[in-house]
Amino acid sequence: MGFYDEFDAKPKRTSAQWLASVIIAALVGSGSTLLLVPTMLKANLIKLPEQSQTVISNGNGPVQGVTYNVNSDIVQAVNRAKPAVVTVVNLQKVDSFFSQKDEQPVGKGSGVLIDKQGHIVTNNHVVDGASDVEVVINDEHVKAKVLGTDRLTDLAVLQVPIDKIKDIQPIEFGSSDALQIGEPAIAIGNPLGEFEKTVTVGVISAKNRKIPVEDPTGRVTYEQTVLQTDAAINPGNSGGALVNIKGQLIGINSAKIAKSGVEGLGFAIPIDEAKPIINQLMTKGKVVRAALGVGLGLDVRDIPENYRAGLTIDYGVVVSAVQPGGPADKAGIQKGDVIAKIDNVKINTFLDLRKYLFSKQPGDTVQVTIYRNSQEKTVSVTLGELK
């Protein structure tokens, strides 16, 4: 039988196999024979697994230790990436006992040094509302300049003086697009703002997940594409590094599902999607996006049927206001119009509209199909810049 569960089916042992059995039995049966281990290792009669192990005693006192170096791929990846991960401190002015505004730390997150010019990437929510930002480098609190932030993608870029990071090797960029489901993922950050450079290990659980981004009213205005990982990501890890087995940056840790009974659901912004945002924040201090110059009301599908009098379509977005002198105003779009298509692409919701506009640049011309008083009309609009 295949599993050799019958004695007479077991293959006969060779003399060499019997000798090996005797040696192992002797080692197990007598603690004194541990003295033979170093000699047998050198003679390749026995082998140890590739992990750290030390023999420290034979029961009668210390004996010669057997040690060997553990230098796995994960250890090497961590050693390459960890020096570039820093703590980011959000300082805000708060009322003191004497009714004065004192600057105090209100939160801590993580950041990643990406070049020798002192640029550090973190999350927008890590520095949001800060009057000042500090970065902890080699136990020193260093003032950082906020070069730019972007709420929609939850990214921010800081800069610290070059002399403060001269001895730190910036992290190397990898590719999030090239990732495979199931390959190792290593998160490095400062959970709870206290445990600096904590390392957690998992896998890439999924790619191209979508997390809704809401405005202050709770309306979903954007969808952030993220990587999903089961590497532990906790408060304070935000803005830290998610790296691959080569120690290359593949994502910026951003969020986790904080719900009772839910574990292993962490999310990171893919580095291939983050790079163009990072570059704009570094060079322009903001992300330039196209806009129609309209205030958008309800999605048509969210309007109760008994209030849809006069509407001949069951999709689209109602215009709630028009910016005076803006692109839509110049094209003749009015309050109450329903935007149904752009460049013949169907617009079901506000999110559809925003996604399409964000694929364009200010100055681009698009064809907008609207419905007004049950009449279809298409107008040409030269896009402006989202403020």
C-alpha cells in the first residue's frame, strides 16, 4: 500500500540506514553523546534545519554551543527596508491650563523615506490638521515640512533636512502591478505610535480592492484602489511600508477593518498608483484634477419614483448648482439638468462622473449629454481644474 501501513509492505533497510538509526537512537538515549554533535555536523553525518539553534547543556554543565546564522529572505528584506521607516508626529495647538495655545502631539503614525533629498511619504490622515509635523529619526525629533497632501488618495509628502538622513538608505521601489496573490507581504511601522519599526508578515490576500472615500456629509465621492493583506496593520502603522520579499516598497499601509471578530484585513495603497500622486505632491504641492464646475445633487436612481416627474431616464446625476463663469456655465449647462453621458460613456452615479473626469486633464474638451425638461442635449465642455 502506498502509505506503508502494513509491516510486510515496508521496504527493507540497508546497512547504512540501520547505522543511521543506531546513531540517532544513541543520541536520543544518552545526553552525554551530545558531545558528538559538533563533530558529526562537520562530517555531514547529521544536518540541522536552516534556522537558529544552540546546544547549551548536556545535563552536567555547559558544553560547546552549536550555532549558525539565520539569514532568510524575510530577514534580509526587513534589514533592507526597516531603516527607511520613521515615526511621524502630528502636533496641534490646544488650549492649555492658562488658556494659552500650546503645541502638543495629538497623534503618531509612520512614514517612509523615499530618496536622498529627504522626502518622506505618509498618509494624509496622519498629518491632517497639524500645525507642525515632526519626524523621529534615530531618536531625534526633526521638524518636517509638509510639501503637499491629497485627501482622496490619503497620501502626503513631507521633507526633512538632508543632513538628518545622510546615514539612512532610502527604500527601494518595487511594483505593485507585478504582485501575485499569495506572495509574502511585510508591513513595517509604528503600531499605537509606541512600538517603533514593528515588523509583521503575511501575504498579498487580494489586489484591486475598492475602499469608498466619503466627503464630510458621508457621501461616497471616490473609490480608493488598495492591496489587501493579512499582515497585521494597526493604528500607528498608517503611512508605513508594505514591502515584498526583496525589501522593495509595494504599498503605503493605510487602513484596516476595525470590527469585532474581524482579523487579517489590512489595506495598503499600491505603490504604482501612488507614484504619480507622490510626484505631483513633491513638485506642485497638490494633485491636479479636472472638473466640470458644477455642484452635483442626487443620483437619479436615489430619487423616489414619485418625485421623478418629467424625467425620461432612470440614471444620471442631477446638477444642483453651476459655478458662475465656470466650464459648465460657459457650455450652457444649468441647475436641474441631468448629466447622463460624457463622451458617450454612461454616467449612472456621481462616482462614475468623478472617475471619468479624473481620467482627464484640465483643458481637455469633453462631450456632455444632458437631459433638460425631458429633452436630450449634448454640449462641448472645456474642463477646468478641481479646487
